[in-house]
Amino acid sequence: MGTRRMPAAEVDVSSDLVRRLLADQHPDLSRLPIEMMSTGWDNVMFRVGHALVARLPRREVAARLLVHEQRWLPRLAPRLPLPVPAPVRVGQPGLGYPWPWGVVPFLPGQVASRNRPADPGDAAVSLGTFLGALHTPAAPDAPVNPYRGVPLAERRAAVGQNLSIVGALVDHEAVMRVWEVAVAAPRWDGPPTWVHGDLHPANILVHGGRVSGVIDFGDITSGDPATDLSVAWMLLPAECHDAFRKAYQAAGGYAAGDEIWVRARGWALVLSLAFLAHSADNPQMAEIGHHTITAVLA
């Protein structure tokens, strides 16, 4: 069928719009230089001066996710061992822009998909420690994301659909062998934990050769922590998985036996197929998808 483009923007977000919104709601920031940084599936980011980033949803679904991030990330950030973009300003709809938006700190570094860590073993320890600190029981009113943190079986239809889209790009028989093992693993029976929900290499920063921050908590949710542990296949070589696992458990992550890692591999498969299926105009996400599916099937 051929891969598809990433979701289309529902609102055109420009530097001029950002400046006008800042002038209207945060006038002390409106005279700072504004420069577009990047566009993702959900948000557009603009550098504001040297220290800040304006983050504006480009789709309605992303606006709802941004509200979750603005509510919960300030509460989680103080106990996380890596910098995260907890919002410093909150913006409201206005001047024709229909959704909430925000301003977050600029975190130095480049995304790991473009700037791999110099020492994968060090990266494994950093990410394992970060997730061990994050994966604590979530608040009773924490967000529930229907696509992340859920039982793997609920992603079966998406796996089938994305396999059809990617066609001959992947070995379907090999994919289904891994998928069936993962979906047969025991379901998460612990308390729903905080889950980043979108922890791939384009949401991990590297500065000076080391992991320096984690960004984009729009998919923050409560549920199965195996969703986030899929990052092992997305970023780390196989020989560093054991260090990642040990660091995770040492930092308080769940020592739930092998089943959590079987599910994590299944989540890496789910996410890699989604990236491959919807990245015809996004080479960065396509590369993450190719790298991850190769690691999963190795």
C-alpha cells in the first residue's frame, strides 16, 4: 500500500502567530528573537530567545495531550534524575488560535536520533535510572491514554493495519512471531504507573556525548511501564540491555520477571511499525522505525 504521510496540521502555526500570542498574553517575552525549531506529529516548536521554547499544538488531539503535560509534569519533574521541559508559562486560545499552548525551558542538546550517545553503556544506565524514578504508582486521576500503557492485545488491530501499509518493507512472518510471543505474555498486574508514553530517540536529548534530557511528555499516561522500556530496542545495542535493566531495577523499577521485557519488545514492535507506516514525509521517524524493527527482529 505504501507508507503514509504524518498527520496533517489542522492549524497553520507561524513565527508571526507566536509573537502575537506572546505580545497578547506574555508581553515580557514578545521582544525576544523567535525562530522555528521543528515540527512533529503533534506540536510545532519555536525557540524564544536563548532560554525558552514555545510549544503549540498543530492538531486538536495534541491540544488535549498538552493540558495533561502542563498539569502533571511540574509535579513529576523534581524527582526525575534528568532535565525535563516542565512548563514555565501557560498560554490560552486567542487571536484565532483555538487551543492551549505553552512555553518551556530550552534544554541543551540534540535529539538522540541525530546525535547518538558516545557511550551506549552510560546511556543505558542513565535511561534505566530515569525510568526507574518515573515508574511509580500514578495518581488516581492520572491521564489514561487509549494507545499507550494499555494491554498489548489492544494494539492488535493497529499492528495488522500498519503491517499492511508497510508491505514488503518488513518480514511479516518474523514480525508476527515476535508479536504473538509478546501478546501472549502475562498482562501487567501491578498498579498503573506513570508512563512517558512516547520515549523514542527523537524525544531523548544528548549533549556532550551523554543523555542530557527527556522531552515531549504529551502522551503521559498511567498503565503498563513496559511501554517505555521499549526504548532499549529503539536506542541501545543489545549488549547494553542488561545494564539498562539493572539500572532500572536499582532505581526502583519493577523487578517483574522476564514478562515485562517480553512486553517491552512487543511495544518496540508496535511503535516501529507505526513510525514506518506514517513517515513518508518524515525521514527521522522512518529511520527510527527501520532501526527499531531491525533490533526487534535480530
